Amino acid sequence: MKRTVGDFLLDRLAQVGVKNIFGVPGDYNLQFLQQIEKRQDIQFVGTRNELNGAYAADGYARLNGIAAIVTTYGVGDLSAINGIAGAFAEYVPVIFITGAPPLNSVYRHRLLHHTTAEGNFEDIMDCYRPFTVAQARITPQNAVEEIDRVFRACFREKRPVYLQLPSDISFFEIDVYNQVLSLRHQTSDVQQLESLLQHIIKKLRKAENPAALLGMALDRFELDKLIQLTVENLNIPFATLSAAQCVLDGDHAHWIGGYSGCSSSESVKRVIEKSDCLFGLNVKFIDSNSGYFTQKIPDDMINIQPFRTIIGHDIFEGVSAIELLGHLATMKPVKKYKISKNVIQKNTKDWAIKPKKKLIQERFWKRTEKFIKSNDVIVAEAGTSMRGVKIMDMPSKITIISQPLWLSIGYSLPALFGSLMANSTRRHVLFIGDGSFQLTAQEVASLFLYDLKPILFLINNKGYTIERAIMGLHAGYNNIPLWDYKKFFESGGGNKSFFAKKVETEGELNDALLEIDRHTDTLCLIEVMLEPLDIPKAMQESADMVAAFNYGPRGLEELKDKK
């Protein structure tokens, strides 16, 4: 069967479930974009710049399972690399396609624009190697094998991959002998799996206080449902690291709260740190999720990773987490365990409105918590927004999109656009600070262009409040220009209508939330006016830990001087 290189690549994208390809046109990718234009199953979705395109692809993949982005060579690749690095860190499968210079020019090392004019066509590829799990420069000779290899790596490892498509070969015809791309989950070595299961069963028989700690990217690896079945089958409590918030239902009876080292509640620390059979699900401790490395985790934690399990010094290589959890979820429990009822701590206090009282952070998040509905998609920006969402008691079937590891500010607005393109039938709610918003604000125009209807809470505290808490409370570098955000949305939306309200008091916030329910057919912007120095106690304590870790004793003295 004959197919052009470009159409074969698009066939493969359609087969893995990509319906929208994000990106920016450029002179090296236009022929490929022409081929996309002729398709009925895939559309090109232009973003306002390449970085936003990478963020949008990340958000799209979180709901769709996989995403794609197209840029032009050099300038486009390097503009997008921050977003791709974030997707790599957070285990998000994104297929990055760049329109590369003509293949004949690459072979001849010609001095071209969008390059450093040194005849080096490996430098951009080298930039992407650390942040992708597979890379290839496509040629007519290798197209079928290399595209399939790279796609399989993306599917298997749930991380970005990188393809260079030279501009002069997209319409070349090639022989295609595998019409459907075969994607399978990695299976286990039978003996390794059996040995691991027997090891776990022995531990469970001896245990009195088994528990589970949930880590990174569990939904992307399709482990969430199996984990829920496992904790229910074994009847054990579970806690979550920040990346796992709401991977299982936030109102699940077995959930005991978030774990973050010394910053955890005493009840959660007691269950997790004293467990005599702790299951870790893809646990990776970093500074910000461990209370700055104050975790006290049992040395023999059963750390179940996607393709291996580690127990102390023992490594069970070649074991699929899907198969392992499938056994744990269905096996007959070796003992009956009881979950202590006093461990489960939920916020049950009613929120009594003080209509004239000026809004503060703590009160804003408690009221907004009651606004969240089952099945919502919550997109949270790094900083005060992510910290606010972290303390919310959530209903069932919530999806949270954030970057708790990479923490690139400005990520959430384009990621919201991407997640909406993946599934606009669910209600999307964005929490973003004014400083972060200004980094990627152009993508507001895309929300209007595609007639999307999210709810945006723009936290206007006149700058980088989370950085103020860390250092430079009154420093000029934590200030930002003051925008008229409603007018900005008006300019981005053209003549399209939207609901906008600025709130400064508890009464105004409550009225705005009630009014949103009457504006489900339009984009909603709630500008939340908070003081720059409104820093809740828990946030300040966390910020002090950051300052101590990053800057040491001299930094702490500087911190005291600034405050």
C-alpha cells in the first residue's frame, strides 16, 4: 500500500486518538499543514506561540490520553521546549513534530535560517534528547519503522517524543505494510511477578497496619481504577502526594489526606510513617512534596512503579504494575484489617457569609470549595492557586490538572485551552494568579475563537505573592503591571459576550458564584481582589521552608530584613 510520509504520520496520530494538533505555522512545516487541512479526522489548532502550544498539548493529553504539537525548526522547537520538559517531568505523553529543513540541505550541511549557520543539524535534536524518550529524523527510507518506534515509546512510557519531518519529504510516497499501529502494554516476566506476589503476601500476613501512598501520573499509566480496587479489596487506608490529588475520589472512605513529610497532619503521618506494610504507587519524593525531605517512610516500602517494583534493596525488574495490581485487586485478602475512623478528617463546617467583610485567601478557598461540583475539571496554576486547591475537600470524579513538580508559571491557561479541546462537555474551572496570567494571556483569544466556556478565577493580588512570602515581601521585583483584565478579555474575544465580575467582599463573591450558575452558556471571569500581603499562616510556614532550603542561614537573615 502506498501512502505519503505526511499522511502516514497523520494516520498514526489518528489511530492513537489525536483529533487536534496544536502548534504554530512556519516555513518548514507548511506542506505538512496542507496535508492536515485535507483531513476530516484531525484538525490543526493554532496557538498564539509555541510555548502555549506545548502547554495546550499537555492539558489535552491529560484528558485525551495523548497529544501532538507541530512547530517549525529551531525557533519553534526552542520556544516550546519548556512545555515539553514539563510534560517529561510530569509523565505526559506528547508527540512533538517539527518541520525541519529540507533533507538535502541537512545532508549538505547548508547554512540556513532558523539555524546557527554553522551547518550543524544535530544541535536542536541534542536539546530535545534529555526531555523526550525517543527521537527520530524521518526519511523516506525509515519513516514507517521510526514513526512506529517513537509512537510506541510515547504510549509505553507516557512521556514526550520528538520527530523531525524534513520539509521536502512530506509528500513523498512510501510503502506501508502495517496499516494499523499495534500498541500493547508491557507484560511481566512470569517468574518475577510470581516471586513479587509471594513476597507481598508474606508482608501482608505479618502486617497489622498496612497502608498505601499514591504518587505520580497514576491516571496516565491507567492505574487509578486498579489502585482503587486494590485498597478496597485489602481494606487499607491511603494518602496522596500532591500529584495524586483526586486521582481517586476525594470523598473516598479510605482516603486519609495528603502526605508531605513534616507538613502533614499528625493523623496522616501516623498511618503512613508507622505502616508495617506500605504500598507506594509510583512515589517520587522531591523537595516540594516531602516537606523539604522530611519524609519518614519505612525502608521496606513496596514502591510499585510502572515497569518494576522496589522493596528496600530488592528490585523486581520486568513487572507490569497493571498486572501486579490486577492480582492484588482480585486476590482473596490474607487478613482482615480495620481502618481507624478517627483518621478520616474532612471539613464539615458550614461557610457563613459575612457580606461586607473584605475577602482573604483562607475565606475565598473555603467558599469556592463548595462551588466545585462532581465531574469538574480543575486547572490550578503554580503558587497560591495550587496551594488553595490542595486544601479543598473535593467531591467525586474530579480531575485536577496542574504541574506540582515542574511548576512553570503561566502553564495553566494554555493547558485549560488544551483540556477543553479534549473534552468540552465537562465543566472546567481555572484558578490562576495575575502574575502567571500575564505570561501566557494571549491564549484567551483561543478560548473565544473555539467558543469554549470555562470558569476563570483570576486571583488579583498585584504580583507574585508566593514569592513575596519566600523573600522580598516589599521588593519591586515581585510587582507586576496592573491590567484592566475585563478589557483584556473584551479585546481577546472580539464581539463575543462573556460574564465578568470583580469581587472584593464575601458577599460579592457569593453573589458571583450564584450568578455563574445562570451563565452556563458563556465564558465566566471572576476577578478576585486580594491584598498582596494576604499570606495564610500555612503558606508562610511553607515559604519559610523554601527560603531555608534554597538560601541557607544568610538567606534567612536577608528574609528577616525584608520582612
